Amino acid sequence: MSEQASGESDTLTSSIGIVGVLALLVGNAISVPIFVLPGPLAGAAGPALVLAIVLASIPASFVVLYNALLGSAMPVAGGLYVYISRLTAPYWGFLVPFTIPLVAWASLLVTATGFAEYTRLFFDVPSTLLIYVLLGFVLLINLLGLRLVAQIQLVFFVGLIGVLLTFIVPGASAVDTANYAPFFPDYGAFGLAVIALFYPFLGFGLLIELGEEIDDPRRTIPLVLGLGIGIVALFYVALIAVLVGVVPYTQLGNEADLAFAASRFLPWWGEYVVAAGAIFAVVTTVNTTLLVFSRTLMRASRDGILPAALSQIHPQFDTPHYAIAVLGVPPFLLVPLADEIVGLSVFIGLASLTAYFFCAIGLWNLPREFPDHYANAPFRLRRYRGLLVSVLGGAVVTGAFWIVTLLQRPVVGVVLIGWFAVAYCYYRYRLSKTDRVEIYRTMTSLEGHERVDRNTGDHSGE
């Protein structure tokens, strides 16, 4: 995607334009959850699920904005952990790598469950066995460092879009508007659906990884944010509108209900095409699932706040094998929880948005803590009219997520609060066993190559 600049500079040259960035973001955001979640959520929330996905795009817009601003101002390894620990407080930053394993486990269980339910349309195999097979496959390819070549990823992405259009376009003419009544059968389930449907939008976090490779970021990033959220939300709304318009919500509730709905208006092969699309979505995501999460564990390990083994690289496969094992092995023991797909999705949504709220606070502190980075950011918001509104908006949405969760699925909120308490105990223990001053210094500063030269605006180091 990019090449090294000639001469003395070793920074990446800008080479990804609007179309390229937009394709990457949309392809990363349209993934497994959108095939798996609509059925179970619609079975409880009813036709109001169409409105739920629209509301879920609001916090997603804030998240994309935070990613864009911080990712362009501070392109660093470690993502949210680095932003929060350097821009708020070390403990709040530490919560990110300490909570990531739980989010990774939940994500893997959701992915594996969707894979199992759609694969069963082709093979009469027990779901539990297929879940174990998928978990083993994910662990193996991440440990070995196997990657799909870009061309195959592109083919799968095009195939995925084709499947969605095959479902949406003919399905729109098969909608029975009578199925949209009653629109709000359960307000509590509707609130949970908004939180759970925030999960599919988390794919927009890829924007952080693109950094300086984006061509004309001051113009490209804001434009891509608006277009990307709009396109993905449009796909999601259309897909869910067809689902609940074709099949009465009382007949929904299964992870593979998109295939079930397709059988209502497509020829005999329709449900198999949708099932193949879901499996495509699994293939395009599992080859990086654990390595993406493991990067944060590695950075926290290098900072000294997590065990050093988590940053070790396997000499043969060049992968962080211990970090991957921490993320990939426990789900085998948690397979009995795979049936709680709505609860798992709510947990992912709540934990992720909570982290991004601290990220928003960090964004407010950025001009004060790292003024050179902020001054050299490709684009900025006005201090009060832009930044303050972004932070307050994130606070309101995060608070609403917590209230709905504690009222409707209190066990999810209690588990997350309890985990934060465990994190605090471990954090204090870790500080007592190490050089407290040195760790604090490390967790509040950037590495040499991540700093900005205040005179030139370039990132120093390699």
C-alpha cells in the first residue's frame, strides 16, 4: 500500500486515497456480527431493531471520530492503551489490556457460534463440535502467523457485498409491512439491541492503523468517516428491514435467521448463498483476530505492567505466541456460554464504549499533554465547539449504555465492574513488585520513534 520515501526520510509516503480508505473501512466493518446478531435480537426487540441499528451508529460515529483524531495525531503501537494511559492516567490505560482478553474471548465465541450455525446448513454436524473446530483453527493460524494474500481478501470482500445485495435487493420487494407491527414489542430488549449492535461498528477501529499512509488526511479522513458510517449503516438498516419485513419477528431468534429469511423469497439456493456469505465473513476476519488484540498486550508488557512473556516473539513463526495463547485458549473452556450470544455482544459493546469514553477524555487532554503532536495533526477540532461536544456526547451515550445494561442485563455490568476491581488489585500488586517510578514514567511517555520533532513536525526515530 505504501513505500518508503527516498532520501533521508523513512516515513511512509501517503498513497491511499479516498476510495482505497473507504473500501478498507467498509470491508472491515461489514463482518460476522451482522450475520449472527439480527436473528436473536429481532426475536426479542421486534421490528424496532431497524431503529436500533440507526441509534447504534451514533456512538459508532463518536468512536470513528476519536480514532481519526488520535490516530492521525499520535500514530502509535498499542492503540487505546497508549492513548488512555498517556492522556488520562496509567490505571485507566491499564484497564484496556487487562480487559482485552475478556472482549477477545466473547468475540471469538460470537464468531464461532455464527460459523457453526451457518455451516450446519451444509453439514449435519453438532454445533458444539463446529465451535471447537473454529476456535482451534483461529488459534492455529494466528500462532503460525498465516495470512490470506490481499487478492483473496478482496475476492471474499466482493463476494460478501454480493451476498448482502442478493439478500437485500430482491428481499425489499418481498417485505410485508404488516410484519412491522407492533414496532416496539419490548422496550428493554430494544435498549439492549442498541448496545449489542454497536459491536459490528467496531471494525472502524482500523482507521488508527492507516496513519500516515492516508493521502491528504485533512480532507480524506473527515470525508471517509461520514461516507463510511453512512454506507455501513445503510447496509445494516436495509438488511434488518428486510429480515423483519419478510419474517414475523415472533418466528426469529436463531443466529442463522438471515438464511431462513432468504428461503422465503429466493430460490432453493438462496439460503445457501447467505450461509456462504457468513462463512466468507468468518474467513476474512479470523486470520487477524488474535494478533490485533495481542498488539496491545505486547505494548503493555513492554511497558512493564504485564508479564514480560506476553511480548516475546516466537523465533520460528514470528508471532507473539504467549499473548495469542492467553487470548485463544480460554474460549475452549467458555464454549458453554456460546448460547448467550446477546449477552456476549452487550458485554463487548459496553466494554468497548467505556474504553472509548476514556479515549475521549484523552482527546480533550491531548493539546495540553502532547501539544506538538496536536499541532502537527492532519486535522483538528475546535477546542470547545468540537472537542467538548465530542467528549460530552461520548459521556452521555456511555452513561446510557451503562444504565440500560444494569437494568436489563445486570450480570453483564456486574461482571465488568468486578473485573475492573480485579484489575485494580493486580495493578497495585504489579507496582509493588516492580520499579513504581519507572513504570509510571514509561506509561506516561512515548517511545523515541513516536515523538514529534517540534521544529519539523516529523516523527523522530525509526
